[in-house]
Amino acid sequence: MAAFVDRVTVHVTAGNGGHGVASVHREKFKPLGGPDGGNGGDGGDVVLEVDPSVHTLLDFHHRPHQKAGNGRPGAGSNRNGARGEERVLRVPEGTVVRVDGEVVADLMGAGTRVVLAAGGKGGLGNAALANPRRKAPGFALLGEPGEAVDAVLELKSIADVGLVGYPSAGKSSLVAAMSAARPKIADYPFTTLVPNLGVVRAGDTTFTMADVPGLIPGASAGKGLGLEFLRHVERCAVLVHVVDMATMEPGRDPETDIDVLTHELREYEGDELDLVGRLRFAVLNKVDVPDARDLVDLVRATLEERGLRVFPISAATGEGLPELGYALAAAVEEHRASLPAPEPVRITLTPRAVDDSGFTVERDDEGFVVRGVRPERWVRQTDFTNDEAVGYLADRLNRLGVEDALAKAGAEEGDEVTIGGVTFDFEPTLPAGTLTAEESAGLGGRGTDNRLEISERVGAADRLAAKKARRVPYELSEEFEEADE
């Protein structure tokens, strides 16, 4: 069974919003006491939160599907539905979140939270929809579905010092010797299958150290385990090459090992990272072996000419570790001092442009597509089995200017118009805004809208002229009188 997982794909779904309810207050001697339908509750969000006690993404490897709670529907007597329970996914510090290949969050700092999938908005009940013109709405708005997101979570360890080198060079032994970490150590290659972190204290400086397993020739191209764990060196301030001075493998020597490692780092870093520039220390390990100590004197000058600080050490006996610890602490402090001071959080409010309608109209092969947060949300919240709800949607779209924008874009009666995945036939209507209070009083009973019937009998040209005049033309008055009857 896997014990360490640093890259997973999660499928998260936020909660759906609860539906609003259409209800009329009724009691003795008050058969029609007015609308009292409550609003639906919002759906719960799916939230990622950094938890210092979590060190791996193993939980999501076993349970990749996560869902938040749905909002409760409203009820009569003005009772609003409860909000859905949010689902909090606890992740380690250093987790990078990618959606469709784009980085959407880099979670640093305990308690940092980000909403990965937002819950759907709850629908309004008919009590909230009542107004002087529509005193007792016979409909309510539906709750929105919650967002569904497929995201890749990638863990990049937070370590000040990264130890790199060939397998069995003594990286894990060095972490164990300088910290309280107790990684698995054995005398065969690839003992370490996961990065090991330890906390080191040198003087007044405390820093973290991690070993990166599996670096061999070709690691940057996916050979061995190197590509799986190279991401863990990206955040390190200082990289240390741990060299095995006692290896008996043919073709291996300290300079060749460093050349190979430098090549792999350069191939992996691309244009964004400067991993080779962070490689500042060469730790020559296992000098407790007699032949290894003699080899140190032969390679020290050459390595120092490369700009590397050379430290002969023995992780087994502790020789040279204090000097190495203080040198690493100084390098870490130097890096920390070079970091820019954190900028204060500023909230910038950008007013919407005066000509920004909040939506766009585009022509495609099938007809026209309307895109915008509000029109798409309104369509999702409409119950198309209720004529009054459809008429209310038409009023909202008209007040927003969607109908006029479609006409300017060249839409003609019968053209297909798609909003939020729902396709309509373009048919200019007689919205409530074009009528006087007396004329709009006869829109029909609860759950109906006579304008939909009138719209079928009146030509598009007459409807557009009526909209421009913001009045119903005189010759249509008989139609409304018939509708009232």
C-alpha cells in the first residue's frame, strides 16, 4: 500500500442550491394571505485548507471523489432552507492546484484556504419575488447546480535545504544525523522511495532539510524515480550535492557524479527555475573510509574551482557535521534576508465600465450565443414548466438589454438563441416594462402569463415597435381585453 503520495487527481462537486418554494399564506378568514414561500439555501463549497499535521495526499489517492452538501429547499411561512455543509479538504503546505493545466492556487501557510468549487446559489421563493405589479407570484426560482471541477493536486515539499545525489550516497543518513528524523536506511540503492524531511538547528537558526531520492542519469527525462521527486527541490533555497566518496562502481568519481547531477537539474529546470545556481555545497560523505579520505585531497581543489564549498563529512561518525550545519544555516539566513518584505494586502475595486452590459452576444453556425454570469444564472434558475416563470425570465433578460442586443446583432424571429446551455427560438416579447400598471394587471392567473399567447398572435415588427414606444399599441388593447377575460 502506498504510504506517500505527492500527486493526485481529485474530482470535486460543490453542493446544489436548494429550490425556492411558491406558497400562499392561508389561515381562517384569510384564504389568500399573500405569498410566503421561503428561499432555498446555498449549496456548500468544496474548500482546500492547509493543515500542518498533513504531510501527504494519500487520503485523496484512496478517495478522489469529494462532494459538498446540498442546500435545503425553502418552505412556506417564509422559512428559508439551510445552507449546505461545506467540504473541507485538508492538504499539506506546498500543495499546488492545477485545473485544465493552469495553476489556480499555490497553498502556503497554515490555515490558508481556497474555494476549489463554489456551491450553487439557492433559488428565491415567491415571497422574495413579489412586487407591486406581481403581488402573488405563482412560481419560485430553482437552485443552481454546484460547480464540478477536476483538479490535479501536486505537493512540492517546503524545505530550506535540499540534498541531491546518487542513490546510496548517504542523503538519508545525513538527514538522520543532523535532525530527529528517522528515515529508513539500508546499504542498497533506492532504499529511499519518498522525500524525508528533518528540522535542523544550528546556533540561532532553524531550517528544514529534505533528501530527494532517485536521481540517476536520465532522471529529468523520466528514468527511474527522479522525475517523480525533482519537484521537491523547486522550493529549496540551497541545494547540496552529497557525494559518495567510497563507491566502488566503475566509471564513478566525485567530479563525474556532480557533472551528471548538474545536467539533470539543468534539463529539468527549463526557463523558470535556477536549480543549478542553488547548487552551492559539495558534501563529501563517508570519509571514515580510509581510501575516501585520501580521495578528498585529490578533488577538493577542482570542486572549489567550480564555485562549490567543500565539506568532508561522515554521517556515520558525525565528523564535520557541526561545520556543515553552521554553513548551511548562514546560507539559509542569507536567502531569507534577500527575500522582499511581504506587501500589505490591497483590495482594488474596479468599477464596471459604463458601456459594459454584463453579457456578450456572439453569432455561431447555429444562431446566436449569449454569454454572461447573470443571464446564464437566470436561465438555470427558471422552471420552464411554469409560464409565469418563463415570462419573468423574459422580463429580466429584456431589462438587461439582451433582446435589444440580439436585434442589433441581426437576430430575426425564429433564429436559435442559446443561453446557459438552453436554446430558444428568438421571438421578441411584450415584457412587463412596456406596459402600464392597468395593462399589466391582466397577465393571467398564478403560474400563467398571457403575453406568451399574445406573442404568438402579434407580429415581430409590432412587438419591436411597442418596445421602442414603451407602450402597447392601441390596436393591441383588444388582445389584452380578451386575455383578461
